[in-house]
Amino acid sequence: MISRWTVVVDRDDLTETEVLHDELGPASDLSDCEVLLRVSRVGLTANNVTYGVIGDAIGYWNFFPAGGDGQGVIPVWGFADVVDSTVDALPSGTRVYGYLPMASHFVARARLTSSGFVDTAEHRAELPGVYNSYLVTSQDPAYDASLEDLQVLYRPLFLTSFLLADRLADNSFYGARTVVVSSASSKTAFGTAQCLRGQGVRLVGLTSPRNVEFTAGLGLYDTVLPYGADVDAEPSAYLDFSGSAEVRSALHDRLGPDLVKDISIGLTHQAASQDGRSEFFFAPDQLRKRTADWGADGLAQRFGEAWRGFTAQASSWVAIANHSGPDELVEVWQAVLAGKANPDTADVISF
């Protein structure tokens, strides 16, 4: 028997957490094509808060179902190791990267792919494929064991950044000459800014007064302003990583018809936007489009080039704060929820 723990949250109040303990049966209990994975290392950022805030709308609660009524498991990105398997190609010790629960273990039903496997568990069948795919590190050309901390923190966020920047460029920036970015100190936001550098648009970052110095120091934005400052009136696209209705309304009032596009991406203010002026960006949609346009290999090549350019700089921007175990995981979760996480540090939890 294997002892497992799982961190669950109240789906209606994300501050309410509980660590549940149960027992997993022996390897003989695994069905055909199943593998038991032990979660090893994950990152925790404001992006994970978004999974909880819009968990019902997008289906994030369905990836790792919780047993209790009204409870849910927040997904995280990271590394896990196969500890038991009924799949010859995935023996014990195989290390994978992908979408994981806030838990010590989970069972996946594996269908092999050229780079790893897809979890084909029945409850995940209707969910976006990008979240069901797991990369075997020995088959991942982008994997570098010395950069695991950067990968668990940035790779899922940077994929969103890469696809969002591509979406803008693919649509000629909707006629905008300036791209305004809220929560500009957040990792997905400045990853997007890095992808947009040199593409002929002016980048304006909006952030809280306490984060202006850090954000300007990244060297990614042409201008960094505190919330409430005036933005120059010219054709602009707004990338909303904050979900703040106040910031959105102020920008619409200031720019009027010069605000040619308003796109919502993250929800660092923890309120799902219902504002009809904003279009929600769902990264898997652009991923499917570019897979069709470029093919899987072409997409992987383009993303790999962008990722290498990003990681070459990212280690100098943010210090890694290391944590371990479920109790420290809960502490980090509460800090991120409360907005107490510092932009110049990033949290990695080992299990």
C-alpha cells in the first residue's frame, strides 16, 4: 500500500484548504495501460489561481476530481516519476513533465505518443488535449535537468505567452500601434512582452506602484506605469492579465475608440470577468490553429527557439524560493491568493 496526500480547496472559497490522506493499492491493482506517478516538483503562480477562479467555466476542476462535495483539486505543472506501470514503454523511474494535481500521487491511463503519452482516463476525454499530454524527459529536446525549476515555473506560462503574442502578430495587432499589458510584473505578462519585443509595437506595462521598479528593470517594456496613470491615446490593444474591472473601465474611458482590442488572459484579481468588451484568450485554440498551420514539428521548433531565448534571461529576473511538502504547499497557495507573492521571487515545491 502507498500513502497518498491531496490538497483540496473549497471551490466557492479558495482560501479554505484541507490536506486529505488515503491509501493506494499495490501495483497489481493497476488496470491495463495505467501508470502510477509520484509527483516530484511543481511550480505555483497566479496562473494556478486562474484555474480555480474559472474552474467551472473551462472545466479545470474535472482534471483531478475531488471526493468531497464542493471541493476541488487545483492543477499545477511540474515533474513526476513513474513508480508502477502496466506499460512496458513507461517503466518505473521514467520522468515526465505535464499537468499534475496538488497531490503526492495519481494514476494515469496512458496512450503512447512519439514524445510521451496522453492520459485517456474517461473523466478527461472531453478536456483540452494540451493538458492531457505528458512529455517523457528523455524524449523532450527542450529538457535540461539543470533548468527544471525554470521549466515548472515558466514553461506552461510561456506557452501561453508565446501563443498570445503569436495571436496578436497573426492578426496584425488588430491595427494597434501600442500593446498595453496589465499585471505587467506577472510571469505570463512579461513572457508575452519578451515575445513581442522587436515586432514593431510599443509595449506599455501597467502594474502596482510597488512593482514599478522591478517591472521596469526587466527591460521588456518601453514604458512602465503605475495603475491610474494616463496612457497615451493612440490605437492600442489591451492584454488584461489582472481581471480588474476598475483598470479595464479606466482604460476604456481614457482611450475610447482608440482601444481597438481588449483581451482577457489571467485573473490575478480573482474575479471572472463578464465584461462584454473583452474577449477571453484560450491558449489551446491558438495551439490547434498553429499545429494545423505549421505542423507539430514546426510548432515545436518555433516554440523551442522562443523558449531558449526566454530561459537565457529568466534566471536573472527572478530568484527561486524552494519549499517542500503539503504544508508548505498550502502556505505558498495562501500567499499567492492573498497577493503577497513578490514578483522578484518564484515558488517551487518539492513533494
